[in-house]
Amino acid sequence: MAERSFAREVQKLKAKKGETFHGEGILAVTKALLQSGVSYVGGYQGAPISHLMDVLSDAEPILNELGVHFETSASEAAAAAMLAASVNYPLRGAVTWKSTVGTNVASDALASVASSGVMGGTLVIVGEDYGEGSSIMQERSHPFAMKSQIWLLDPRPNLTAITQMVEKGFELSEASNTPVMLELRIRACHVSGSFIAKDNVRPAFTLADAMENPVRDYDRVVLPPSNFVHEVEKIEKRWPAAVSYIKKHKLNEFLGGHKGDVGIVVQGGLYNTLMRAMELAGLADCFGQTDIPIYCLNVTYPMIEDEVRGFCADKRAVLMIEEGQPEYIEQALNTILRQADLSTRVIGKKLLPRAGEYTGQVLREALSAFFADQAPGKIKSTAVDHPLPEKEQKTLMATVPPRPVGFCTGCPERPVFTAMKLVQRKLGDFHVSCDIGCHLFSILPPFNIGNTTMGYGLGWSGASAFNTPASKRTISIMGDGGFWHNGLTSGVGNAVFNKNDNVLVIIDNGYSAATGGQDLLSSRADNANRRTGQSIENAVRGLGVKWVRPVNTYDLGKMVKTLTDALTTSDKGPKIILAQSECMLNRQRREKPLRNKAIKDGKRIEITRFGVDADTCTGDHACIRLSGCPSLTIIDNPDPLREDPVTRVNNDCVGCGVCGEITHAAILCPSFYSAKVINNPTGFDRFRAAIAHAVIGFLQGRADNKRQKYSFGTTP
Amino acid sequence: MKPVRPITIAITAMGGQGGGVLAGWITQLAESQNYIAQSTSVPGVAQRTGATIYYVELFPKEAAKKAGRAPVLALMPLPGDVDIVIASEMMEAGRALMRGFVTKRTTLIASTHRIYAISEKEPLGDGRQDLEAVQKLAEDTAGRFIGFDMEAAAQSAQSFISSVLFGALAGSDALPFSRDQFTAVIRKSGKAVKANLSGFALGYAKGAGQKDSIEPEAGGTPASTTTPLTPAPAIAPLLAHLHEEFSPATHDMLRLGLERVVDFQDVAYGTLYLDRMSAIHALDKAYNGARKSWRLSKAVARYLALAMAYEDTIRIADLKTRSSRFDRFANEVGAKDGQIITITEFMHPRVEEICDILPVSLGRFMLQNKVANSALGFFFAKGRKIKTTSVGGFLLLYTLAAFKPIRRASLRFMQEQKRMDHWLDAITNAAPVNYALACEIAGMQRLIKGYGDTHARGLKNYQSIMAALDTIGTDRNANKRLQALKEAALQHEDGQALKIALEKY
């Protein structure tokens, strides 16, 4: 069960022709897929398209009604390979993933399908995780399109434009027998808005039709000599077909005015940001009306040479707004102009930063510089001031603390890293190879554990070079998501085959937690549409790992002991610790409503939460350094003699008990207590409490009386 | 006529604070009132406690219809172009200021409570950042600043902060929608309607500038109703001594210190405290303490009390069995009538802590004799969970607390007094040559805190710095050097910073 449910929203997917559809970008994309008569959809979750997968998953009943097959693919490679269905049959298919990381994984299959060419329209929807909020290496998806010859769409970020581009994308794909990639930036994925819906279309040719009437065409297989033919076909047939479709259907837009000797070329996805910057500079109104000519590239690959020449012919200079690097579009623009012998200057990265997201502020500064240079007087006020003076800025820089991401309250992964920290205190530091997933937060404070992260499921292979005798072993981390994505083969299989002697910790929390709590093969919970419950332990034993130890992550003492064993044992061969406990977010989501209902129904329910005794806390915060739980916070020391703030457990506490475990394992202080609140206590509970209350009350009264004799009074 | 522009709203929040819910409400509100609304965000991994921004733009449909075109709305805020900034925490308001979102045209609605960042929580001392600087900048920079503790308001309404923020937004009148139109959105959502509406009401009242109706959260120990007004006869002479001999400026601190040590042990121990303070106060007087607002006396009064009322197993047992504590816990976990609360303490006394409270010779023997040590170690190798709300658990601690009268004979008592004497000597020696250095030495006691391993680490740092006092010298900058060493000791628990700093001398 994913973190966010779209069960209610997906009903909107049934919207009929002419109805106004309100919703988020990804939901609109799903609707557009259904309007396009898609036969199959696959993909792998990851921000910013996690919700697209969640929407599709929650929409499965609707998809089934339309005869659409949806698959939660094992990886992006698996998703891309799914597109093979469109090579021989007139089947429309779409796949989606996070880019560029997912495109990296998928590129083998993508290159193959691009070589074979497609009969049915195929659309690859990539969520471009670039700029603010991104968690991956900053790269572009653009060169993948170029190298495999896949057309790249980058629509303006409004729902009408995006949904239209989905539909046109299928047509373009079919017209040119080429897969098409639709690039959506983070904000576009999450943008809310509306568009006029059309009816959903049931595919005329079904998957079953294909399975029952197979068609084989050797020309479409990537093997000699067809592979050589494909290359020629790409250039001689598919490319010209695409160019003519794009031109004919006006996928690129000429916006703004038609006069003047300067203009702007912009990627469609950046259009709205550009328009706001232009409006603030007095160059446009808030409806996008401007007299500056704008060539908006909703298709960023291939470039349409005629259009470029036409736009630039009467201009001295154009401002090229292209995010990321290298600047492929700018280069292409220059080549086209040079070959046409046009002297229009293309000004792009000369003015705009080579790296980083093109925010409104960046574009505002670029516009200002461009017009100051090319058309002085066009922008009246070019001053772009920060509203705060430098001195105040500096004060803030020094005061506002960075807010790194961290493990959630009660996260079962936290104790794994607490244990590692404790083990390192005894045995010294280890080389730690990380993977992708929530566990990667261990690299950040307060754990500061981790050397490298090479990719999803690559935690153990990232340390495979260190397979040599040494006095210390290495530790690798892998999540269950990464494990099933490809860690099973490239990590575990690789280690077994190469007789690795190091340690792998698999974080088995039952979900693909970082991407939003989607189910996977080893999820413990039942899922009506997927088969869950496959054991990671059986899988690794099946691969030949002998030393496997499942440990409940909340048992900190045992985790410390098991890690120490793995790192010091004389047993040779790969060692795997399965750190098992359910993702607390998901667990709470499942259990809390049930628990609240049980309390309401008068059932006896115990709720545990933790606290810190301010009387005995001395404000060293060792507990915080070993835990990092968001519910562990600090408050002013209530003791007027002490200066340092004391630790406090806030109301978010879910009672996982890790802080108490830490107190024991790290021999901290006697300040932690667990408070068990018994709702609807039984008669026996009340009887026992009454006895204790009587005895304790009597003794406390006696002690209170004694202290009275030494009272300082309340008046100073 | 000025052209119609979109209303721009930036919501800065931390993952999990409900920023998305709030953005959703605003969008629905605007759409219900004939506005075009667009919201977006970049949650990514920021959903896991990181800082993130939600951005909303609203545009009147009427104006779009008149122009015959749809407005082009931006997907991210621009510095200087934000009408409303909503921050769910004060430092996030600071971040919005830093990014230039807050200007004279901005209504800034921020909760003034703090959610401390990990960098503020993890230091060994006090790593909290200065909130006042940010609050002042917020007030000075924003056209309008609405700030109050919305987290407390949310808690009192048993709701989430998003409802209070939504209420404050309604109350601020920064949006052209009425209160009823706002609340209709909450009602329509059908989720936690009652709680959200009461959170909304609290936010609305403050946003609209009505009187404070939010009670501050009760904190600390509720004063025992049985505490008499006047000091007990056993205590009166001590207080009289205090008032007679010491300068008034030091009375408050001395009284706190005195009360602490008497509570820790007995009246005689209080007398010892005052005797020790007498010597320090005389010294302070001799070296112009009066003109230095008795800095030395005050510092020693504070730290001597903490040193004398050190944390041993007896003290812990005493504190953990007091009646005041039980009431406080019930309050802290928010227990309601009809519920039963049980408290379990997590304790891990080591062999050392047990030997601490044994008589000197026995304690030493147990620590040094391998057989005895490991025999004892067998019993104390594991942490213990003691249920202080059960008769058995309570009696165990109550019995331990009863060791108080024989504490004076214990090994730890002897060690602590010896250490204090050495410390007081160092202060006494330094004061005549360098007053500031003496104050700094007094403050070294701050390094010793905690129990078990934490205490051992602090003590080790303290001792290595005290051992370096001779090399630090007494010249004009000696106090600064000592201060630097103390800061180095508080920097990181692995002690590397201190080691490097010590090597410099």
C-alpha cells in the first residue's frame, strides 16, 4: 500500500468528452494515456513520477475495464523492454521512470527498441529529477534521445499542453516508427490545473490479439544484417518522417511578436518561468502576450531546420534558453545557422549559467543582460535587487540552519545505523558502500556513515574491488527495493561467484519506502493485484550464501552483536545481515485507524510512548547523536542551575523504543522512560493499579513529609 | 488601470508538516470562488523531514475571460514577487527571507515555534540558533507579519498546524475570500473536520489581530501545593547565614545552590556549601568582585552546587521515586481520565556505579579485584527496565534512595570531594592573577555531566584540561585559551578537537 492513496482521484479518469478535468500533472498524463487508446503501461517508481505509478496502481480496475495491462516493472530496464510489444504489433504502450537514473538503467532496452523501430506508438515518460529538490546526479536525459534516435518532447508546463503532447507523441511515434520520450520536470509532474477531457479509448487491437496471432519479421530484430539496415532507416526514413509530422502538426510554437531583430528560443518546459521573468521585466503581460518573437521548442529533439532558419533569418541575435549541460540545442542551432550561412548570433550559455536549475531569477538576470546588450532601452528597469541588504543576508546565512533530510520518527532503519556507530566505536571505522533508498540518509548527520553510492542495487558491487585480504572487512548497504531491482544479481550473485569475504546489510522494511511505500516482492502485506511475501533470505540462500542472519532492527543489542560477528568471524565467504522491520510510516497508516476504532469500541489497548526525565537529563544529547529521531528534540533546561538544553520526546513519538534500547546499548543515562497508557483498562488492571497506588502513595507521602522538614519555603 | 496579476503564495514547510494539505486547501478555496488556481511543489526526498516549498498562484477567472486568454502561471516563486509567504516554523520563515521572497508587499504568516535542525540538537552543549534575529528581520522586512506559536495552538485544538495556518491566512485578509468560504473547504474535505475547524478558529483570531486566546503550554514541575510559604526551622539558620554574609547580587544563585545540596544530602552538607562559598566570596571581594557584578561568586555558586549534588545511583533513585514526578508524566503523555499509566525506566548501572555507592574500601576492592569485579559485572552487564509504577520496581528504587544517610562514606563521595577541592584550589590560585581565568575555571564543571560512558567522557575531558592549567598559564589571554579548550571539548564526542587543541599548548 503506497504512502499516498489516489483511490478517490482516479475516479476522475472516467471523465467524458467535454468535461473539465481538475487535478495534478501526473493524473492528467494518465488520463491522456487512456484517451490515446494505450494497451499496456509499465514503469518503476521514483520521484518525481512515483505518484504516476501510484495513480496507475490505484487505477487498475479502471485500466482493466478498458483492457489496459499495467505492470509494476522490476526495474526501468524491465519497463523499457516491455516496449518490445509495439515492435511487431499496432499496440500503443507507455512506460515511465525517474530520469536520468532510470534512463541509465533502461538504456540497453531503449537502444534496442529504437533500433528495431516500432509499429505501435510508444511513449517513454521521464520525470526529470533536476534542480531544487533533486536527490541525484545532475545530468540531462537529452543525450539518450540523441544517441538512440528517440524523439524528445518537452511540453509547456500546463495540463492542456502536456495532455496534448501525450496524444501527439503517440501519433509522432507511429508516423516515424520511432519511440518518443516525454520529459516532465519535477514541478510539472506536481502542478495542478485543468484541461478539457476526451473519452477514453479502448484499444482496437488488443494484447490478446497479438498473442494469439504472432507476427514475426526478421527485419525488426537487432542482429546483422538488420541492425545495419536500421541505422540507415533511422536516417533516411524515420527522421524525415518525424520532421514532417512535427512541422505539419505545429508541435513547436511561434509565440509572441513577429517583428524585431532579436528573439528568444526556449525549451517548452521553461516557457512559464520565462514568461514570468519577461512580465516582471515589462516585456510581456501575464497572459504571455509580448512583441518579442519566441520560438518555443515543445520538441527538443530533433531540431526542425526549416523552422530554425525561418525564425533566425531576420534576427541579429537570439537568446537560447536551454537548461543543463552540455548545451546540445545551442550547438545544433549554431550548426544549422552556420550551414545556412546565417550570421544570427546565438547567445545562450555565454549569459546563462552552465549549471543549475533555470529559476525565474536566473532568467530575469539573463533577460536583463541580453537586452542591455542587444536592444538597449527595451527593458526600462534592469536592476534586479535582492530585497534584503547584504548584511542581513549574511546574518540569515549564519543563523538559518541547513535542514537535511533524515529518517522519519520511529523509522526501523535508524537503529541499524546506531548499531553501526556503536560497533565502529569499538572496532574502528569501516569502509561503507551505500545504495539508493531511505537508508542513504545514514550518510547525513547525525550518523555520518557512508563512502559512496553507485546506484540502485549497486551497494555491494560498489565495494567489490575490496575483495582482498585485510584486517578489516567492508560493509555494504542495500535496501529491499535495490535488492530486487538488481542487487540480487549484481550484488549478491557477484559476491558469491567472486568469493567475496565482506558484509552486506539488507534493509528489509517491506516496502520501496523512499519512493513512497510501494509494495515489492518481499512485502509482508497482502496485495490483491500483486504477489508479495517472497523471502529475501530464501533468495540469497538459493544463490549460495551460507552466512545469513535475520535480525529485528529494533533489537539494538542483537544488531550490534550480529554486526560485530559478521565483521570479525573467521568464516570466509559473503556475509549477509537481513535487517528486518516494517517501515513505520506504512505501519502507522495501517494500524492507527484500527487502533483508534478498537479504543472507541471499548477494547483494552496499550499505547506506549517514550519520554525523557528532565530531572535526570544533563543535556549532553548523546542520545540525539546516536538516534536522530525527529521526535527527540531539545527544550530549555528547567533546572535554573544548568545551562544546556535538555532532551525531550515530543508528541510525534510512536513508541518504537529505540531510544530506550540506545540507552542500554550505549550505557547512556537513566533519563529515558516508557509510558504505557492503558485504554479501557480491565478490572484486574484497575485493581493492580489501585494496590500499587496505595503502597507507593503511602511511601511517597512519607518521603514528602520528611522533605517538608527541609523546605526552603516559597518566598525568597 | 493596473493590469490584473496573479496572487502568489509560497508555503515553506518541512516534509510531514502538512504543507501539501494547506496548498490543496488554498487551491480548492480559490477554485470554488471563481479563480484559476495552480499549485506545485518539489517534494522528492524532502518529504522525509527536509525543508521544502509549495507554490500557489491564483488568478481571477473573470479577468481571464475578459482578456480572452488563459494566464501563464509560474511554477516557482521569484524573489520580490511573492504576496503571501506562509512558514510553518520560524527558521523556515528565515529561509524564505534569505531567498528574497519576503518584501514590503508580502504578508508573512509564520509560526514562531522552533523545530530544531539536527545541527542544533547534536552538540554536546547548546547549539540552538538565535531566533530573535530572524524574528526581527521578519517584522522589519515583511509588509505585514503575523507570527505566533501555531504548533501550540494546533495542539490545544488537537489538530495539525496546517489548520491554524489556514485560519491565520483567512484572518489576515490577504486573500479576497470570506471566513465562511475558507471553512467551507475544510467542511467539504470531510476529514477531521471538527479538529481542523477549531485549529482554524484559533489561527483566524490571531490572524485577524484579536486578543491572545491561546494559553501557553504548561511546562515544568507544577508547584507542590503542600510547599509551605516560610522556610522550615532547620533551614532558616542557613538562609540567615546566606543573607548576612553574601552580597545581595549573589543571593538568588546561592539560594538555588543551597537548596540543591540540602536536597541532595542534608543540612550539614548545606553548611559545607556555604563555607566553601564563603571563601570564594571573600576572594571575590578582595579582587573587586563588586565591580564585576560578582561574576566569580555567581559562577562558583552555580557550579559548586552542581558538583556537590552529583549524580549517583542514590540520587537517581531518590529523584525517580518522588511524587511530583508521577503527576508530571501523566501530564506529559497527555493521559485522560479512565486511562492507567505505567512507567518503565531504562537504567544501566555499571559495576562502576555500584562501587560508587559502596563504602570506600569495599568499593575500591570490588573495582580492583578481578574476581569480585567480574562477579558483580555478571549482574550488571545488561541494561535494566524498572517499572516504577509497580510495587516491586518502586520498592527497589525506594530502598536504594534510602542509602542517602550513608552516602558520605561512599567511594564516589570521597572522589568527588577531592576533585572539588582541587578545582576550588585552582580557582583560588587563579583569581588574584587573572579574575576572568578563575571564572573560566569555575565553568569547567559544565563539561562534567551525564552518567555511565557520557560521564566518563566528560570527566576525562575535564581532567585533561585541568592537567594542562599550568601550561595554559595565567597571562591576559589565558582565559581565552581555556575557553577555546572547553569549546573544543564540547565540539565532538570523539575528543579529536580537544586533543588537537591540547597539543597546541
